[in-house]
Amino acid sequence: MVHDELGRAFRRDRRSRTDDTGNGKPPIVDMGAYEFQVFQVTCPWDVDCNGSVGAGDLLSLLASWGPCKGCPADFDGGGSVGAFDLLALLANWGPCP
């Protein structure tokens, strides 16, 4: 395995002596499971992404109050930020798991 400047690993194609990053013309080396890593949100109530649900998240929710399709504070996906979203945020107050 060879690592780039960001620490990402990629395989070296020994036939052509060139680094294979998956871009350009073949040879392209199959990276296996590394190609399809899925980012999973474990704490959707952490709107400001600081690792805990707190005052900043509450302020973001209140600033988005009302019709707001696709807002990060619309936790129930109802197309608006309202009482159920507020209750969900308060129920998950504190450090994210």
C-alpha cells in the first residue's frame, strides 16, 4: 500500500510503475471495500457538528422555525421545523454517542 499526502491508501500497479489513483486511463486497481465507504450520521440533532447537542443546536433550530424543506433542523422530515423537532432535540441533549 502507498499513501498520498492526505493519508489515503491506494495500491500501486507494479506492471506500469505508476501510482493508480482511480483517475485517468487504465490500469485502474480495484480498491475493494475502500471504494464504497458510507458515512453514517449517528447524531442528527447535532446541527452545528461540534460533537454534542446543546445551545448552538437549539439556536439553529429556532432560527429555522417554520416551513423549511430540507433544513438540517427538520429532524422528522416533515418539511418544516416545529414542535416535534424541538422535542427531538431536547430529548437528545448532551454529548453525542
